[in-house]
Amino acid sequence: MKNEFKVIADLIEQDKKVLDVGCADGVLMKFLKENKNANIRGLEISKNKVQECIAKGLTVIEGNAEKDLKQFPDKSFDYVVLSQTLQAFLNPELVLDELLRVGKKAIVTIPNFGYWKVRFHLLFKGTMPVTKTLPDEWYNTPNLHMCTIKDFFNFVRAKDIKIFKSLALNDLNTSLINSSNLGSKNLFADLGIFLIEK
Amino acid sequence: MDTENNIKTLIIKKPLKLDCGKVIKNFPIAYETYGSLNSKKDNAILVFHALTGDQFVTGINPITKKDGWWSYAVGPDKAIDTNKYFVICSNVLGGCMGSYGPSHKDPDNQNIFGTNFPVITINDMVNAQYNLLDHFGIDKLFSIAGGSMGGMQVLQFISNFPEKSKTVIPIATTSSHSAQNIAFNELGRQAITADSDWNDGNYNKKNSNPGKGLAVARMAAHITYLSKKGLQEKFGRKLQEREDLKFGFDADFQIESYLRYQGSVFVDRFDANSYLYITRAMDYFDLAKQFKGNLSDAFLNTKAKFFIISFTSDWLYPTQENKDIVIALNSIGADVGFVEIKSDKGHDSFLLDVPDFLNALKNFIDKSYIENKI
């Protein structure tokens, strides 16, 4: 399991009710179910991925986060997880609002467009950055709204969203982000993980 | 045809009050079982059939000598594996494969009921079938499953008996029959009652059968079970055993011949009055209405795990109507999974060899059963 999922799992206590939005093949769900005794649901748009989840015995709902989150009542999950998908929505702000309505807390991870390799790629190669966390070309990327850790940090603050914990990930290294180190984390982390609440 | 010996029946002695107000008692429910009930009696799956189905889910139907209606999904090593599970299915109340219906005699006057049989509902059907649990000494079913009208019975069953099944599998169904579906059913009923051989439902007395009307009803309904794309790919404009159009009204096109055949074989195995009664039960089905318009309330008392399945090309019970059930369940935090299967085979997909569907069904059932054991 990738390090990102381990960090997410560490943020979730035992026996919680969790919704994994864009749960893909259910690797994180399965881990949380088996190791954290989580009462876990997934929402996934890809039919093939939904089948993989069912084959793992996971409860998954085929659907689109931009339309289908509204069926869940307010604060019906302890945690709602959104891994590296926010930037792919037509309206990320609306989805973020929905995550925070449905979940008592939300865990959102974003690929950091401020990562130095991304910046160098654009600066020196002059082409759209392709990295490990951003593997697609400009013409086939699902990402519509790329942002940096700093962008997201400022965005949630402006929306009066409470940040419980923000973490910077670079390969296997995890470190805390705060206002004073934001600039350097924004340069050296390729992934940001935020535990938030509204 | 040795009909009697091939049909197992349970006589329900206990009076059953029907939604129409009438009370029936000492009536037969015909059923069939597959696989064997284990000693803990925790491996039973109650399957509900659709409009024209019967209790003969799989294997060779002893009456029609054809494959059971859900042979693709149920049987040894199939999605619903009869090596592991004990499958029970009964003919619905109002049906014509041994369960109490309009072709039975009225105990009060020994006349065949015909349209004097009480109008029955999906609720009546599941209340009658519930007696099978007592019969087999099953406290709790492992699962209930069914497509189309079978799915309606699944929903009604878990609403009536919220603690009687661990898992719930409604397939290609709805919680409330739509205007379009009522319209199609009415078309079928009108075809039957317009047949002069129907005789106000008393055709048995006159030894006649409204076969033409029933065949037209079946033909019209059959179109609704397929998709436009499926029909086009299978038949297109292909001609039936002829080089060119004949400038007449014989079946020039293969699709015409196919529909006529479907109509004619149906008449041999199905009772016209049963068709009226069962379609009426479907039309009356509105689970939300039973709970003052709030569908979620139908499922408030159950802890069962739901798995709802729809098909992309099903325009009779479209994905949205299945999703409405998912939404109602999610709004009360119920345990519900949902998948829409890609298929060009229309509403009939749930009866056919659609691997994605059969795999999903098998995975859900097997994984849930294992989980349940731990």
C-alpha cells in the first residue's frame, strides 16, 4: 500500500464510519476495514473499479462525487476521504463543501503543483510537468484545477475551514506543515494531506 | 403431462388478510428448492420471480421442459451457488404454476375463480411466501434476491420482515411502478380482455382460451424487455426465410416472426387471468406510498446489507429508479452497495449471460457469506 494511504490510515481511529470518495480499487478501504475495524463505504465512478471493490467484499456505490454526495445526510460519516481527486472535479469548491457537510471531518490529499520538480519541469523544459504524482500529459490528464499546497492552505483558511493537521509528503518522508514552513513545504513536498473540519 | 407430481405445494392454513380486505385461508403456495439447507440453517436464499416466472429457477423446468428462468445465475458453481446455498423459490400468489390463483376453484361455490379471485398485491405475495420460512424452520435467511417484479418483492419483504434476511439484492427494479410501466401493463390487459375468447374471465367454463390476446400482450411486453440497440443488432431489417418483401402481412421480417413465436410459446405455459392479476399487483406497487411518501421509512428497521444492481440499457426499470432506492437507503445510513452493469440486452439482462452482472452477484454473495461466518 502506498505511503499516502498509510498516513491517511494513521489519521483515523478505530471503529469509525468512513466514506472513501473515489475509492478506486478499494485498497485503502480494505486496509481500514481490516486494521481499523472501520465501517466503510466507497463511492467510485469507474465500473471496472467498482467491480474490483465488490470482489474484495467492500460496500461500494457506483456514482459521481459531484452529483451523488448529496444523498448522504449531514455529518453521517466520522471521516470522508478524498485522495488526489479534488483537482479533477469541475467544481472542486462545491465538492469540498459537500465533503465537509457529509463528514464530521474530511481528509483531503492533493498532488502539489508547487513541488520543485514540477516547477523545474515547466521552467527548464517549457512543457507541462509530468511527474510521479502527475503522470498524465496535458491532453489526457483528468486534472482540471491543479493547485499547490500553499493554494489549498490559503483556500481552506479563507473559507473558515478548520485545519486539524496538515502534512507534507515526499516519498517516505512525512512532516507537519504550518504557517512558518509553508513556503518550503510547498517547494519540497509532492503531496499534501489535510485533515479538516467545518 | 404429469403436472401434479412435479409441483410441491405448501398449504397455508393460517388466514391471510389481503390488501383488498378479503381473507384467504387453506390456500396452496407452490415452491421448489435447490441445494441443501445446512445444519445451522444459515445458508438459505429466497429468490422471487418476475411477472412470467415460476418456482422453477434453474435446471429443467418439469412443466415446460425448458431451462429454468434464472439458470444463468443459479445452480452448482453459478453466481448463486447451489453447492453452498439452499435456494427457495415459490410461485407468486395469483400465479398459474400451482399457487393459489384465478384458475383455482372458489371454495365457496366450487366454480373456477376467474376474475372473482381477489385482486392481490406485492405485499400479499410476500406475506404468503413468508410462511415458507416457518415451513423450513429458518429463523433468518442469508439473502433475498430477485429482478424486476422479483425485486419489488425483495423490497417489500425486507420492509415487512426487517430482521429476516442478512442481505438484500433487488435487481433491475423500482420502488414504485411508473406511469410508463402501468401503461404497458394496461396495453397487455386490454389485449387479453379484447379477445372474445376471454369471456369476462370465464374461459375455463367454455373450454376456450384467449390465446390471441395473451400472445399480443406477451409480444408487446417482450419488446419492453429488450433494448433498441439489442434488437437492431440481433434482427436489423433481416427478412424471414424469404429473398424479398412479399407485399402482404405475413411475417416478412425476422423480428416479426420472433415476436409471434414468443407470443405463441407463452400462451402454452401461462394463464391469461394470472397475467391480469400479476400485472395489476405490479401497477399497485408503491412502497413509498405505504410510508406516507418517505421511501427511507420502509427500511428504517432493518440492519440488512443491500446490494442494488441496474443495467445501462434497461429502459423499463432504468438506473435512476434503482438509484432512488440507493438514495433512500443512504439517507438513513443503511449499508448499501450499488452497481450499474453495462449491457445492451435491456431489462432482460438480469436473466441472461451477462458476465459483469453474474460476477458482481457472485462476489457480493460469497464475500458476504464468508464475512458473516467470521
